[in-house]
Amino acid sequence: MDKDDVCLVELNPEQTETRRVTWREYELIEPTRVGSYRREITWSVFDEKANRFANALLSRGIKKGDKVAILLMNCLEWLPIYFGILKTGAVVVPMNFRYASDEIKYCLDLAEVDVLVFGPEFIGRIEEIADDISVNRLLVFAGTGVCPPFADDYLDMTSECSSRAPGIALTDEDDAAIYFSSGTTGFPKAILHNHESLMHAAKTEQAHHGQTRDDVFLCIPPLYHTGAKMHWFGSFLVGGKAVLLKGTKPETILRAVSEEKCTIVWLLVPWAQDILNALDSGELKPENYQLSQWRLMHIGAQPVPKSLIHHWLSYFPHHAYDTNYGLSESIGPGCGHLGVENVHKGGAIVKAGYGWETKIVDEKGELVQKGEVGELCIKGAGVMTCYYRDPKATEAVLKGDWLFTGDMAREDEDGFIWLVDRKKDVIISGGENLYPVQIEDFMAAHPAINDVAVIGLPDKRLGEIAAAIIEFKKDHTATEDEINEFLKGLPRYKRPRKLIFADVPRNPTGKIEKPKLRAMYGATKLVDAQNNS
């Protein structure tokens, strides 16, 4: 790659207010204060920023194996900070920007984080726990405005540091990153990956989609996910450019593709569905945009309806298309994919990805016959090292070199794997995991609720929505409006979109019979879900 090539563009086109800002404000921009903007950096600046932050951390005593967490909204500095941490030999710990204060503290303690880098959007949440989390931990404020008194300033830390690479020796086996995932309880597990795992993600993605230096990758999802970032790794490997887009409106996406000459776009099902709806209604017209260079649209994070794929290709027949499958435990997407050459099998989820193996087993761990349902297992260099500090959970899913995914699947006669159901009750809505037990525990605090069960119902746009079956206490009741008002105590994305007032069935051991509930509400659930999307 040429060090003067542009590697990253940060694009915020949705705000109408504009104003002139100082160079310092542009160094780490706060969208709520600046309005519409576009800024970019070259590979040489990327490397300089990464080296400066690496040397700043080393000067503060951070060493190989220490943990450095990132709590930032998508911004131009996110990836240089990420790679700066890796250059020190420390372990990078991306954090979900939706975490509440108690979740932030829990994850920092679980991963034994030594440094937390946070942005201006999180000052309030960090302030609530600053006294607790600042003990033997460095807090770094990476943003515009006044640095809070409990933190050090990122720009001050890095301004006088060397821009030369620190030269820390690294091996494939060295710990590299901790990503957070959760089971049905909603409490995150810390997923530890080594450097070989990160490299395998880059190689797999590049093998699947053939990125070159001339490709431009449009990145919309949050960078704390393994998802979109690992797809960009395929471009990173060959020096391809990425555009970090703030905004998900259909017009915003098409305009970014047009103006930035994007060639690869990774979408979630809801965003693709929104674009199709806008095209169907005539709100958007493809001829108003420069889209001929756009060669690949691919989707991950949830199953993709066959009808959506065909609908998309009716508007964009020249597009290559791929469905991606992966877990945070397998360093995100890539362990399985449909394959751009297999669009005729749309609806099938995956074949084994580049450098990956798959098998489907029964409850005894023995291979099932083709066509039979069992648990999908995967094997490859991208499998996690372990659940950090949780040997019991690690033992439950890692058996030799195989990762047991918890996804129930079957293999057809052509070797394609179809997901049937999940062992876990996690609901995937718009690419985000919702944890029923967490929502149920919150709702159980309502004075009128005797019992509650949360299940996923299919939705054309979001894939699934959360539905709450509510059983009232004797002589108690509440209206939908009253329950929805109570639910405002949850983050918006966690709130059930459908309320059903009925008895909650439980088996003799006291467990909620969720398969029975899914069967009970399956006949009409699609129509009802669409009405609530």
C-alpha cells in the first residue's frame, strides 16, 4: 500500500447544522456538537496515530498482556487506537456502547482491564462509577470539550509521544483481544482471542470476497462488534479504504456509496429491507446515484429470508451477494458463509468458510446423518482461546479443537448447512442480541405482574422481535400503555415490541415452556410482529 493513500473516511451526512471547528476539535469529533462533516486520514497518519498511542501506553507502564478497553462511538480514531493497543502487546477490549454503568463496571472487572479509553458520550455513565473503577486503573478521555477530572486526556497523552513503532515482539499465540458475549442470562462472558485468530479473520474474509487495494468498504455497524470490523479486515490486509458512515437511513447509505465510490457494503437485514421499501415506494431511485462500482452486498448477524435476496437482486442484478455466519467465539463472521457463487441456494445459511471445518453432532457428540438435526460445531484457527476466567463455561463449548455453537442445524445433500433453531433462547433483533431472562427479571418487578416469559417472534424487517407473555397477579391488571410506560426503564432496543396477556406455562421442574409458547403464537405472529415493527 502507498502510505499516502486514504485508508479511513469518517462521514456524518445526516445532520443539517454545520459550523467551523478548530483543528483540535476535528482531531476527535463529537457529532452532537459539530453537525455534518467528512474527514479522512491516510495510512501514514493511521500508523502514526497507532504508534503514538502505543508509546503513550508504554510510557504509563502498560506492558504485554495488560488489558486496554475501548468505549467509543464509531470515529476516525477508533481503529488507530485499537491497533495502537495491539502494538504494545496488550490485549484490546472493545466494549458495547449500549452498556449501562453497572454493565461497564462488570465487564471492566471481568476482563481485568488496566486502562479504559472512553468518549464524550459516556462521561455521565463513567462519572457514576468513577470512584470504583479508577482504583488501580487508568481512565483516558478521548473526545472534545473539557476532560473530566477523573480522567487523563488522550490528546495530551499522545501529542509528545514518538510516532515510531514500539517494536514489541508478538507471536501468533499471544493474547490479542477480548470481546464480550452473553448467554441467556444476559451477563457477558469475556471471549479471549489470540493474534492468530485476528489474522485468520482477515485471511478468511479476503479469500471469500477477493478485496483488492482498489475496493472501498462501507462500514455502518458499531466497531465494538466482531462483525463489520472483521469484514473490513479483508480490505485492511490489502490496503483497501473504509468509510465509517454515521447513519442508517436508506438515502444516507446510497448517497455514501455514490459519493465515496464504495464497492463493498455489509448490511443488516433491517437496513437492506429499508432500502428495498424506499425503492419500492419510489422514495429512492437508483438512477439518481452512482452505483455501478458497487460490486458486493453481503449480510450477517441473522438468517436472511430468501425473498429478500431475490428482491435485492431484482434491483441490483450485477451485485455479488453473500450471507455470513459466525460467532464472537469464532472471531465473528467467516467460519461459515453462503458463498457468492451459491446465490441460487439463498435460504441455506452456510458452507464451511476458508480455513474452517464444520460438523453436526447429536447430544452424545456423535455425527448425525445428512438431513438430521443436531448441534453445529466449527473448527479453525479463529476459535477463541477460552472464556476468560471461566473454565466451566469454556469446557462446556470447547471440546478438543471443536467449538460447539449452540445452534441446531441440518446439512443438505449438497453440503449446505441450514440453521433450524438455537439451544439458547437469545433473540436476534436487527443484528442485536436480546436476552430474555434479563428482560423477564426487569418486568417481574412490576407490581401487577405475576409471571412473564419473553420469546422471539419473526419479523420481516428485524428478523425477530421480542414478545412478552404477561400473567397478572390475582385481582391485578394493567393496560398496554401502563406496561409500556414501565418498560421505559429498559434501553429502547431491549423493550418488547409485542405484549400478550395470558398465562405463562411452566413444566413440572418450574421451567417456562417456551417451545409451547412459540407453537401457541406461531400461526399469527408474523402479521402481529410486522404491525409492531
